[in-house]
Amino acid sequence: MTASEKASGTAHLKDVTAMRVLAHPTRLRLLGLLRTQGAQTAAMLGDIVDEAPGTVSYHLTKLASIGLIEEASGQGTDRRERWWRSTHEVTSWESAELLSDPEALAASTALQRSVVQHYAASLHAYLDALPSSPKEWVAAAASSDRNLNLTVTELAELRDELAQLVAKYQEKSAQDRDGAEHITVIYQAFRTP
């Protein structure tokens, strides 16, 4: 594979070029749509992100060049249509592994900034939809923050426990169940500068 390795549904980015490719906000959004909504064409995605199909096609080709998406064969009835699908459920990278490489750290930081902007856009979309949201879904939602005094070991334990908790619900999410809706879970834990 090019810039990522397949492992348990996770693409582990290690290449500066791959990080730069994914740092583009439109590409992040397209990858997210392919993961949540399944295989799509450039025209279908263009309607969602309000971009021309040619522009979307360019971004999809860039994502394919780093192995995060691929053509989805057997989709549609028109052989001229190119359908795309995500190759992984999750993309990750380890910033700690890049601290000694200024170029790689800059690419990682740029990607993380784009991801944080995407998180903010997701939360803004939720807030915009609040007036028309069912009361029980609004009541069940959560948004919170805490300031803790932890050791590096405790922070690593917290990270691992949060990952385990999300994995528990990810397993439930994989099942087709009545009443289940798409839920966004975002969490951050880091040493305060």
C-alpha cells in the first residue's frame, strides 16, 4: 500500500505527503462522507459538499493516491460512472513519533488543525439543527469539559479507557438496530500548554 498500512480497519499514516493530502478540508469531508454514507460518485458527493464534480473527482483521486479510498466496483448501472468507497474505518497517526522531524511534525500539525476545524463544523451543524431535533435526542446528548491534574501515566490510562469505551459502542453501532441513529463522538485529552 502507498502511504498507509491496513490494520484492523485503521489506516496508520506515516508519510508526510499523505498527511498533507488529507489535511485539505474538502478531502477530510469527502473521506468522512464515504465512511458514513457508503460508496458515492463524484457527482453525488459534489451535491453534498456544493462543489463541481470535476473538483470533487480531483480530490477523490488524491485520496486514492494515498490509499484511503478506492474505486467501488459493481456499483451503479452506468460503466462511465466511477464509484468510490473508503478503505478504512479510521485514520490515525502518532504525533509523538514525529517530534524529531520538523517537516513531518508540521504536516501532522496541519492535519490535526484541519481535523479540529472539521470537528467544530460538525458541532456547529448539530447546534444549527437543534431547533428541529427530537427532545429525547437532545436530552441524551452530551458536551462537557474538565481540567484534571494527571501524571503522564494517568493520561495514557484515560486515553486507553476512553478508546475502550468507544470501542464497546462501536461494536453495537455495527449492528442494524431499530431506533439507532448516526452519532458523532469527539474527545480530546492533552497536556494544557
